[in-house]
Amino acid sequence: MDSLYIVGIIVVCSLVTLFVRYLPFVYFGNRELPKSMIYLQNALPSAIMVILVIYCLKDVKLGFNLYDLKEIIACLVVIILQLYKRNMYISIVGGTLCYMIILRMI
Amino acid sequence: MEEYKFAFKQTLPIMFSYIFMGIAFGIMLTGLGYGVFDSLGSGLFIYAGSLQFALIGLLQAHGSVMQAAILSLLINARHIFYGLTFIERFRKMGLKRYYMIFSLTDETYSVLCDLHTPSNLNEDKVMFLIALFNHIYWIIGCIVGAILNGVLPFNLDGIEFSATAFFIIVVMNQWKNNKDHLPAIIGFICGIVCLVIFKADNFLIFALISCVILLSIIKARGENNG
């Protein structure tokens, strides 16, 4: 019984997720995009990526101790490394290490 | 093949985040008494990180299938906006596009947004491989987590920050490469305002909707004036 339950849940979640991912493609089909959509198509990535960063940081508590500031500090490390070293891998490893170290300091 | 090498390099920033988040999911799911195949099925077919974690809570409370459907819709509605970016691009990809649409997660979206394929490589193939590699990392994580059966041999808490770090770098690259900073600024304002109004759990979809509306209005205004 329980195994049927989890299979049902997985199937439903898959179908709904598939539905939302396919929706814009089905809606516009093979039609030519309206002008406004062509602008959005190019403008949206920058906006969405900024919103995704905010999404990743949404649970940050604003407090003035090292633990509460760990996300902000790690982000600054990423930004500074990226500005000066211009190597994505160094920036990601540096920021993530910094985050993991502060996480373990309490 | 050059395409494999290039695509693999593009997915490296996502690899750690996906494998370890997948492991965390597998551990939590098996912790509820479910098996390896349930974890594999979730990773393979649902393939949506935040939904799968929310699902753990729903399974714990033995929620209904209907509740699962509503939860999926609420959490994943944001994907509608990801598709808008790639409608014309995916059209050119033939049969591959069906997989591209299915596998367009936050992370794959961000890699594809920041993609600069060298001209000697087949970009369709590169995009497909990026989507596939990310999916494979996630599935590996889900399986390994379920096999570990509750015991993580090492403590990697915080490794998920690597995805955030990658997103930040994509934002920086886009800022550098685009002359028009308006979309990024609008995105920032909508994100912050909606976060304050709607709070952490609900703000994302409102931020995306308000951002699309604002950008459309500003664009229309600009055309009327110019």
C-alpha cells in the first residue's frame, strides 16, 4: 500500500513539474514571438539570476555576529575573488570554503 | 569529444552542489522508510530540488496526492519564466528540445544563461550535454544518499553554498557583458520588495511576476517615447 502511495506522489509531482516547464513552449508553439516577448527573452536572464541570488539568501538573518553574517561574508569573498582573480573555480571554492568554515566555528 | 569536455567543465560548479543535495535528499527519504528506487525515481522523474525537499515534509505528514500536486505547482511555477528565455533557442534543437525543456532546473538555467560556446563546437550538443550531466549528478546523489541509509561518512554541511556562489558569478558576468543594466536593477528591486512584503517562503513567484510586468511596461513606454 505504502509503495503505491509513494509511486503516486512521484508520478503526480513529475507530471505537474513537467506541465509548468512545458507551458511556455506549448503556449508559443511554433508561432513567431510577439515583439514584447523578444525583448523579454533577452532581458529576463539578468533579472532572473539576480532574483535567484536573493532566493538563495532569503533565509539570512540580519544580525551583527559572525554566524548570522556567514552568507554575506561568503558572498563578498566570491565577489572579491572574482573581481581580482577572474577565475570562476577559485571564486566558488574560496567562497564555499569560507562559508563551511564559519558554519563550523560555533 | 571536445563537446563532452567543454560541457563537463561548464557543469563543474553545479556538480558538488547537486551530488550533495541529492545525497541529503536520499538520506531524508530513506529516513522515512522509503527505498533506493523511490529516491532514484524522484531524482530521475521529478528532478526539482526545492520541490523534492518540500516533499519530505509532505510525506512525513502523509499528505494526499492532491496536496502534492498543489505543492508542485506552487514551488515550480517559477519554471514558466525560465522557459521564456529559451523558446526560440530550443526550437532549433529538434528532438533534443523535449529533454531540454524537461530538465530546465534553476542550476541548468543558470549555466545555459552564461554559456559562451567556442565556434568550433556544436552548441546544441553542448547544451544537451550540460542538461544531461546535471541530471546525472542529481540522480547519483539521490541514489548514494539512499544507499548510505542515514549515515553520512563525512560532514559536508554548507557545500550547497557553491550553487549560490555560481549564481553570483553569473550575475557579475551578465553585468559585465550587457550594456543594458535595467533588467538586473529591476530584478533586484522586485526581489527585495517582494521579499519584504511576502516573506521568504512565498516571495519568489511574486518577484518573477512583478519583474516581467515591470519590464514589459518599461519597454512599451520606451517605444512610445522613442
